[in-house]
Amino acid sequence: MPDDFKDYTPGLDSPANDIIPVTPSDSTDLDPPARSLLVSVSGTIRVTTYAGNVRDIPASLAAAGATVQCRIKRVHATGTTATIYALI
């Protein structure tokens, strides 16, 4: 099937190009940074945002099926109980 959008330049408001499982780490950044996170199993998430701030996302906002709409550099192992995927 042809890709009607192959000549378009993707922007931050464009759909993600891929989805990858995230293994939380206290020392390793996501490569590339995520456009957003998709929660598959509810829990808390500790992240470092693209702006460099460490934030805790409570389980009430990180329910299964939720999307965290923020660019993320790192998902920390400490403080993260959710199972998530990175949209890149």
C-alpha cells in the first residue's frame, strides 16, 4: 500500500512513527525521547521531561489506556510501577 504522506515533514502534532516498550531506568535516557507515553498497566510513573524536570505522574492519571501527552527524556525505575510504551 502506498504511503500518501511520505513526502510530508513530521511535526510534534503528527502521529507517532513507532511505539516501543519502555524499560524504566534511573540512569539511561530514552533514545529517541518519547513524544508521549501510552500506559498499558496502571501505576505511577516518574519521568524526566524534555525540559529536564523530574515529575511524578500519579496512578489516577496513569490508568491503563491513558496517554501522557508530554515529551519525555527518561522514565525512572525508582517511582515507576506502571507498564508503559513510548510513542516516538
